[in-house]
Amino acid sequence: MSPRPAIDHVRKPQILDAAAEVIIERGLANTRIADVADRAGTSAPAVLYWFDTREQLLTAALIADEEAFAARLGERLDEATGAAEKLMLLIEATVAEPQIDLWIELWARSLHDPEAASERLRRDRVWRSLFAEVIHAGRAAGEFDPAVDPELAALSITSYMDGLSVQMTLRDPALTPGLMDSLLLDHAERIVGASLRPGLDAEAVSA
């Protein structure tokens, strides 16, 4: 049996950060365990101590990236005073970090890999449920159209968001962060029937 690799000098988060960087640069198909180890400043056996395959690395790196994003976003959401402000913050946070390279890699895998497809669906549901909860609260508080269906609204907003994020990741010259923000806010406002931007009244939104 091979001896346990010396990993005291390298932590799992370092490996995940390195994996995310390499996968984004080269794509999952062209990423080797040795590449990740080199980027993390460790050895391939040290990486394999934590992860058996590139696919495990991708999933773990994506989860770590999402958790970091959620932590940053959570602090801002806790300070929001209403559903409209929370929905606006969700949109602005996505525009501020629109690159979804790791997600695109997972989507590609999920076309032919049932395990990846299951993970993709699970994480999509978590993301959509956050929007649905905010929209449900806004409807209950009278901030949003009482006829809006929170689940369908969340699906519509997040799907549109995914499409624009793909174009941002692909560096579409026709799309800028400012335009993405405006398009998403316009779409969300039409869906929930209320203004998300201070100074814009409901009549302007529905016009």
C-alpha cells in the first residue's frame, strides 16, 4: 500500500481553488490531476487523497464556489428591508459575478452523465427556490402582483439569467454588465408586476 502523501502543507480549499482555475482555463476534458496539483503547489497523490477523478473535482469546486457566493450574498440579503430589494440584490449579485464557466462544464457533462444531471438538477432547484421564496414573500406582503406564481416566476427569471450569463461567459460583445442588469431588472419587474428600482413606479413597469 502506498504511504499517505504529505498533505499537511496544503488544504482542501487550496486544491478546490486550483481546480476551478485550471478547469476554467482549459476545460474539464483537458484538465489533468497533475495540472491541478501543480497549480496548488502539491503532488498528484495529495490531490487524489481528496478526489478520485476530475469529475469529483469539478463538482466540489462548483459547490465551493457557490457556497462562497451564497455567503457573500447572504450578508446583503439579511440587510434588505423587503422582497423587492432582495430580488434586486439577487439580480445585481449575479451581474457582478456573471462568469459561469464551471456551470457550463457541469451542464455539458449532465447531457450524458446521470450523476452530473442529478447534481445539476439539485443545484438548480436550490437556486430557484431562493427566488421563489423571495417572490412568495413579496406577494404575501403586497409588494408583488398577488396573481404571480412564485415557482413559475422563479423559473422564468433564473432561466433568463442563465442565458445572459452564458453570453457574458462567452464574452458576447453585444452584452455588457450594464445591459445585462437592465435586461434582468426589466424582465423581473414584468414578471412580478412591481418596480425593483427606487424611483420607478408600478405604472412605468407595466407600461
